Amino acid sequence: PVEVIPHLMAPAPEPRQQRIAVLRERYAIAPSEFVLGVFGHLRPTKRVAAILRAFQAARAGRGRQLRLVIAGEPVSREWDDAFDWRQPGVIRLGFLPGETFWDWAHLVDAGVNL
């Protein structure tokens, strides 16, 4: 016999376009910019250092048309302090609760998960 085990993840809500437009304006994200996103608990296995290096290399080739959102709580303050989050094009956010997470998830064009 076959049994179906439901996935307990609720489906994503519909995008809130007005809220996304407000975020784009607040963070000066132009409509022409391609936005990458990293979401979740930030730890060494996320390979953030490699993502930042690849992002800067891609941004150098693409100009200012690329942004990177990194959102989530770090495993430790020391780990978080090891990175220079002020790099051009990087938007560093902390934990994103519920609807705010979905606003950012709808805003990004692609997620990065190494």
C-alpha cells in the first residue's frame, strides 16, 4: 500500500507588490537589478564566504546590475563579525519574521544555496 505523508509547510502567500515596491525603494534596488538571496540560519555550511567572493566577481563583470540579500541569524557573533557586510551591492538583514520573510523571498530573483 501507498501512504501519503503531507509536507507541513504552508504554501507561500501571494506577493504583496506594494510592500515589495517599498522595500526596493528603501534599499535603493533598481528595477533593472537582478537580486540574489541567501536565507536561513547563517553558519559555515552556508558557505557565505564563497557566495560573497562569487557575488563580487559576478558584480564586477555585470556592473551595478546585481544585488545580494543575506538574511538570517548567525551561529555566533564572532562568525558574523568575520565578514564585511558593507561590500558594494550587499544587503545584510537579520531574522525575517513571517510576512517580512515572504516579502523578501518574492523580491529576490534567485536564491543561492551552496
